[in-house]
Amino acid sequence: MNALILWEKLREEASLSEFEIHTVPQNKSIPLWFLVDVSDKHLVIKKAKNHTPSIKISMDRVITYKDFEFVYRCNERWLKGDPSGRQEAVKKSQNTAYIYALIAEASKQKVL
């Protein structure tokens, strides 16, 4: 699936109603919940209201399409067996955990 199509579907879902999902840790840590909202052309990550444990952020995080697309491409490389895909994403984006969770949630919900 194309990153832009996934992005638009996630934005559309968030514009209809904000929703909560959780991170997808690669180790045995506890998943953290966060709220996904939309503002203009961006997705906005906030502390969860209805689920615990929630992420601990002092300010909302804004995810741009450029950031989303970069992490999405890194994820595709990782899924094809390139272990550097995830490492590269983590180095370039502080929102990697949220973007991976968005991709995973969209896959479960058949948004793709």
C-alpha cells in the first residue's frame, strides 16, 4: 500500500472522531496509549483520555506527512528483512513509536 493513501485514510478517520491506540513495543515493555486527532494537514498525538497507561508528553506531538512517509518507507524495508530500517527511522524522527503504532492499527482495521 502507498504511504499517501494510508496517511489520507488515517487523517480521515481522525477527522471523523479522535481515537486512541497504543504503541507496539519491540521489547517486553508495556504498550502506552495515546490519542490521535487531526489538525489541518497533520495528525496530532496527545495523552490518552480513556486508556492507561498513557504516554507522558508535555506537549502535543504533530506528525507531518513527510515524517510519516519517511518512517513508513523505513518500516517497509524492515519488513523485507533490512534491520537498519527501524534504526534509521528512530534516528531521524522522535515520533517513530507513534507512527509505527498508526501503521499497525491501520493494518488491523483493514484501512489499507
